[in-house]
Amino acid sequence: MAVIFGENFVPVNSEPYAGFSDNSCSVTMTTEGILAGFAEVAHAFEENGLIDELKKSSLYYRGTKAEDK
Amino acid sequence: MATVEPEFWDGAVDWKRICLQVMNWVERNFQLELSLNDAIFREVRLSTTYSLNQFGLPKPNIAKRAGVFTFWFRKLKPISYAENSPNYFSAINEMTALMTGLAICQTYKDDLVNPDFTVANIPRRLLFDWIYSLRRHSYSPHSLTMAFELIASKY
């Protein structure tokens, strides 16, 4: 069976795809930077009630066995 | 025989330290006892590097780094439960992965990230659904990259 791509098909790692938009950045990440960002994310999660909602969901079990829920 | 690791796209980042910090937060908030598998965690780092290289970019933007890291972390699942864990939260790897990805977007504002982006503005329902979906549904590195582009990029 032949696989035929249209004439506009562009492999994802080819130069045209890379240049499709401004895909690169000059930012170098650091451990401290990500930890600072995490602190803000954690604060947002604590403030918006998401933790309580997750604890009430089927993802969370009190006790070690599912049948304890 | 020693193996040679490819150059990581951000060599300065101590991912293990970040992961332990996130685990500590999850343990505290969900009353859990967790453990981290070092071998799997190393695989997360290497897989992330390989996937980012597939873009063929010298420095992939922040959304791509967040998306690819989140994908490999939730797929390989380096965090597991200690035997004495008092409770059980099935989405610990997914939640840790998502929080780390969001932390990257929260902190680094490259040319593509909306300077006003903040996690505090993301609706709780979306975050809840995202964590649930990461646990139950299928994702690719590119789909997660697009998700981070959509929530954090400026248009």
C-alpha cells in the first residue's frame, strides 16, 4: 500500500516547520527559577480549592485500599 | 561499560531537586508517603532531551519544554507509593508533571509567552479536568506542547 502525502506535506523536523513561527527562545532555565515558579503554582492550587476537590474525587482514597473509600 | 548521556537542553537544571520539592508538597497536602525511582527519573530526563531534539530547534521555547517534560514524566511515572503511605492518590505523577510544566511557564517569559500569564488565572475546573485527563486519557508530546502554547502564549 502506498502512502501518498500532499505536495504541502512538511516533515516536522524540517527547516520549514522550524521556521513556521518563532519557535526558539534564548531563555535558559535554572533550578531556582523553576522552584520559584512552583511556589506560585502551589499557592494558586492551595487558594483555589483544587486540593479539596481532588480529595473528594475518585482519584483519591483514604486508607491504602480502594474499598476503604 | 559507561554510557554517554546526550547533552541536556538545560544542563543547569537540577530536575531531581525540583521533583523532590514537588513530591514534598504533594505528600503534605494529600497525606501520602512517596518514593522516587532514580532510574526511571533519569529516563524522563533523557527522553525529554530526545523529544525536544526532534523539533530541530537550538533552543525550543518554554511551552515546548514544559509540554515535553510533562509528557515523559506522566508517561514513565517515576513516583510511586511507599508501603506505609496512609492514603492513596492515583494521579501523583500526573499532578507533579503538570505542576512542573506550569511552573516553567509561570517563571519564564520568552518572546512567545504572554507576560500577563499566571496560573492563578486558570479556572479550577480546567486544572481538575486536566489532571483527571492526564491520568485517564492518551497524550503525545506534541498535544501537551500545544496545550501549554494555548494557555500561556500570547496571540
